[in-house]
Amino acid sequence: MQRQNTERRAHDLVLYGATGFAGALTAAYLAEHAPRDCRWALAGRNLSKLERLRYRLAEINPACGDLPLLRAESDDRDALHALAADTRVLATTVGPYLLHGEPLVAACAAAGTDYVDLTGEPEFIDRMFLRHDATARTSGARLIHAAGFDSVPHDLGVHYTVGLLPEGVPLRIDGFVRTNATFSGGTLASALTVASRPVAMARAARERQRAELRPAGRRIRAPFGPPLRSAETGTWGVPLPTLDPQIIARSAAALDRYGPDFRYRHYAGVRRLPIAVGGALGAGALCAAAQVPPARRWLSGRLEPGQGPSAERRARSWFKVRFVASGGGKRLITEVAGGDPGYDETAKMLAESALSLAFDELPRTAGQVTPAVAMGDALTTRLQKAGITFRVVREA
């Protein structure tokens, strides 16, 4: 790995897709929390929308009135390469990533530019690994996917929990997610894209499995666990078929601290069994509907990209992820918790990830890496200072 010299680039950080729902929240967070000497810019395809956003940001922080505005279409490879070549870190909220994401990943991998996104799309991540990991390893770029609610609380929560368990022993961790949040049109569009492509997703996963090196002498598993009753959390556990277990397993494979035999299972934690059954049936119905183009178009029309929950609704939203862990004769429960997971906290996670890549002393990594591998304790500390809690609930 030979990391390219990016110190003389015009920007420390560029936010691409800044005028979308999640992008505007991320921009507002940066306006309030980016260091005074951070050289950052807004990027997107519509300059007039970028100008209106800059005006709003200047009301938060007058210094933002001079933010550079950079125009680039998501399919304009030359413009995206120029964008990537002139910044040290590029954060993007433009999804669905399967449709719009690859040209920017390719540009960052080639330019040695650190890249971070909000995708929860497993097929996209696997295909980006197959196509761009080797280039990024050569250039020194860090390609980090899933730096929002997918999958920072889960990935860093397990990383935090592993650090409290004995070393060199088999570890078992179950995660239970609870939230009352709603979602935006962009999230719905990404979810429907994922649900409509089960065959392509499975094919990409198999191709990656054949290509990816496995850790020698260690066993890493993230199985789709059975439904269960958790006495430790007081909830029913409904298996969650999200990206999070895959991200956690890749962190475990990359970091010896996760031990010689690591297993993680991922659940939605619900208080009452009928809700658990109803949620499982509803998810199955959504996946089935996504296979039928007219039904998928109808669902997409219920909430357009760029729309999302109001500030008042987000203020009432919360999330909690509890991890029930054991290893080496020790048992404990930890928790990661915060406010609105899909938007306010996701914007915080993406912004702090980008700032961590730009300014923190981090492990020397390159290629496609997870949030825990790339930023680990540094990002956990940032998020704790920003109001997301990491704590031990009970220890035995």
C-alpha cells in the first residue's frame, strides 16, 4: 500500500448529494461542528439547490456563506474524477447506490481519496469490493460503506463490547435493535432496490466469497439466527436480514481481537410476540411486492426521494441496540443508544466518520474496510462526545 499525498488538495472534505434529505442534515451538522480550519465543500448536480442550501447553512454558521459549490452529475465520470482528485475525503448520500454509486467509488479508489457513504445495499458493497478494492489498496484509499445507522451503531457496538471481553477465547454476541423511527423516500427507494434483486445479491455475495481471503486459523460466523426469547433484554428476537451482520463479520475477520471463534446474530427486539409475528409477515410481504414492477413503482410513489420525517417527528425518535455477550467465562450486556436513527443520528455518524478520516490518527489501512477497522475507538469517542451513548448495562 502506498498512500497518495493528499495534503495539498483544495479540500479536506467534500459532501456529495448535499441537497438531498440526508445530505442536507449532514451539511447542517458539519456547519455546526466541523473544525474552524476544516476546508470543506458542497457538491451535487444542481447549483441553484446548492446555493439555497449554502444560504441556509450560513444562518447556522456565517462562515458557511463562503463554502465552495461543486457541480457533478452522478454519471459524469470526468467530473467525479476531478472532484475526487481535489479532496482528501469524499462523503456521499446519493442512493440507491446500486444505481448511482459506482462512478464515485471508482474515482476515489483511483485518486487515493478516502470515501464514505450511507449504503445499506449488500450487493453494491460486494460489487465495489470485487471491482475497486485492489485499486484502492494500491492508491491507499479507504473505501468505507455503511457509515450511518447501517451499520455504525452495530459495528462499533460490537467492537466496544469485544474490548470488554477476555482475549484469545471464543466469543458469542447477540444484538437486539429497538427503535420507533420512520424513514424517508431515499431509504424506501434503496430498500426496494435491495428487495427486488435477491438473485443478483446472492450471486455477488458468492463471487466475493470466492475472491476474499479468509483469516487463517480463525472461525468467523454471522448466521441468520432462529427467533428467540431473550431474558437478558426482556424482548422477543426477530431475525433481521440487514447488512449489519455482514459488516460485523468483516470487522471480526480483519481484527484478531475478536478471537479464534467469533459468532454474531442480529435481531429486532420487540416486547410482545404478536408484534414480532406481524413484523416478520410485513417484511415478507414487502419483499414479495418488490419483485413485481408495478407494485414496486406503487410503493416507491408513496414517498418520493428527498422527502422524510419532520423535525418534530425526528425529535421524538430514538434507537437502542443491546448486545448480549459471553466469552471466557464472562457475560455482559452493553448498549448503544441515541436519537432519531435514520436521519439526525445518521447525519451525525456520516459527518463524524468523514471528520475522523480527515483529522484523526487512525490505523494504517486501505481498500474496502469497515467503520470499526478504519476508525474504531477514534470514531466511538467522537460519537460519545456527540451524544450517542456506549455503556455497560450489566456485567456478570
